[in-house]
Amino acid sequence: MTRPVGRPAGPADTGSLCVLVASVLWGTTGTAASFAPDVGPLAIGAAAMGLGGLLQALLAGPRIARETPALRAPRGVVVLGALAVAAYPSAFYTSMHLAGVAVGTVVSIGSAPLASAVIERVVDGRRLTRRWTTGAVLGLAGTALLCVAEAAGATGTVPGAGVHSARTIVLGVLLGLVAGFAYALYSWAAHRLISRDVTSGAAMGAVFGLGGLLLLPVLATTGAPLLASWSNAAVGAYMALVPMFAGYVLFGWGLAHIPASTATTLSLLEPAVAAVLAVLVVGERLPLLGWAGIALVLACLAVLTTPTRRTPKTPTRRTPKTPTRTVPKLARTAPAERDTAGSPPGRRGHACAAPGFPPDTTPSQGSEPGL
């Protein structure tokens, strides 16, 4: 039986928690990449998303084999999601390389909820709730403040990124928008598959596994610096195993319970985590405006994750079978009982034998429960 597209398949609080944990893991990618300054953004992205996607496919191999018929029917959705997976890391990590870790992360993740909402509205006809709109406004306002604060307080350089001129920042922002659209697109594709009775493991494994295969040529071409030192290799292994493999497994579980637009909005926690880690680990300074942006992002998460009161369902009223037939029948049979049998009213045997009233042989008509 096919579930309607966009309809939650389980408890929303469980899905929200999975997406929030995944967002925390994703928020560590920029800081982790700063420990491998000699590795280019294309190599980092291909190693993280490519190897992580192949690991997901390997883990979900038995499920993919069992659910091949279900995956074959919407194969266009699988291919579209895989193309988005392949495009995302190149745009995302190049955006951070050109515009800075915080700005690239904020633009890429901050634009995803709007892109996801547009996709769901146009393709699925899904209406946006007032709660989602409120949370999205708070989250986007927070990410905008964070972006402005980071841009205003930038020193002009980040490890391995060179000087941030106005031209490179604009190009980085544009690539961030491309990354946000790609993120929204593969999130929608995975949720679409899950909504059509494909398990989250098979859906994520198929989409990310195929996307990982598409990224292998990029990794083979640009990945040599990853093997140049143990620290670079450790960064590549961490990116593939923790934020990409474990993070997207959690994200897939979340998509089984909440719509893609809600999941991408909850992932606004990622730039906030990235900014805090940049302050605590990398040594960057965050202006007061940036902390105000983080506060708005947390307010967005509170709006979207606070449990709502569920109106209890009104029990269905069953129309009783006896009163509607019993009352008029008693009124009709009472005189006959007194006139013909002389017995007290209410005795069915005499009433049914009264002249002019044929016996009622249907138990559910004219009889009381238990008699």
C-alpha cells in the first residue's frame, strides 16, 4: 500500500532528533577540513560524499537487492537524487573555499529550506504550514545575521583558501546557492522514495551509492593530496565515516518520519555548530551579531521541535439499532397486547401474535439487546 507523498511515516520527534544529530555531525566538516589545508575542496568533497555514499550502499546492499522492483519503478527519482548528490560536495566545499567556512556553510544550508519548500510545492502540491513558515523565517533570519557577522569580521584569509576578494565571495555565495538546491533536491528524492514504501536504508543507499560512483572519477583525479600525509588521510577518513556516512544514515531515518522541507529547516543547526566550532577550535572571532543569529537559529529549532497538542479524535457515534424501531413498534403493539392477550406490556410473545401484525423474524429489527 502506497503512502501519500510527504506524509510522515512515524513519530515526528524521532525524525527531528535524528536530523538534529546529523546536523551536529555535518557542522564539524568545515573545522575538520581546516586540518588538511593542502587538500583541495573537490578532493575533500569527493572523498567525503563519494566514499560515504559507497559505504551506505554497501551497508544497505541486502535491502537494495530485496527492494529492487520498488526502486526500479521511480528510477528517474533515483537518478535525479544521485546527480544532486554528485553535484553537492563540489559546490559546497568550493563555496567554503572561496567565501570562507562560515559564509559558505550558512549560504549552502540556509538556502536549502526555501529550495525544498519550492520543490515540494511545485512537484507534490504540498502546502506549507504556519509552523514551518514561522520556523523558516526565524532560521533564515538567523543564518543571514550569522553570514553578515562572519563577512564583516573576516580577516581576509582562511586556511588553504587564499584572499577573499569581493569577486571570490560572490562566486562562493553563488556556488553555495547551487549546493543548497542540490541538498534540497536529493533530500526530496530520498523522501519521495521512502514515501512510496521503500525503506530509508534502501532509499539512501541507492541514491548515495549511485552518487558516490559518479564522484569516483573526481576523487581519482584530485585525491592524491589525501595520501600525501597521515593527517590528510585521517581528515578524509573522518569526513567519509562520521559526517557523511553516519550523518546521512541518521538523516535517512529522519526523512522516514518528517517531510524534506522540515528536515532541511532543522539542518540550519549545522551553520550554527560550524560557527561555534570555528570560534572554539579554529580560533575565529564571532561578533555579537553572529551570536544573535545563532540565537534565532535555536529559536527556529525550538518552534519546529516542540511537541504540539494533539486533539483527541472524536469517537465515531454508532446509530443504535433498537431505539428507532423499538419505540414506534411498542407504541403500536401496546394496545393489541391489552386487547387480545391481557398480558402486561413488554412481553414479546403476545405482541408478535397480535392480529394485524405479522411476526418479526429479523433479530436486529424491533428487538432489544439481550432479548
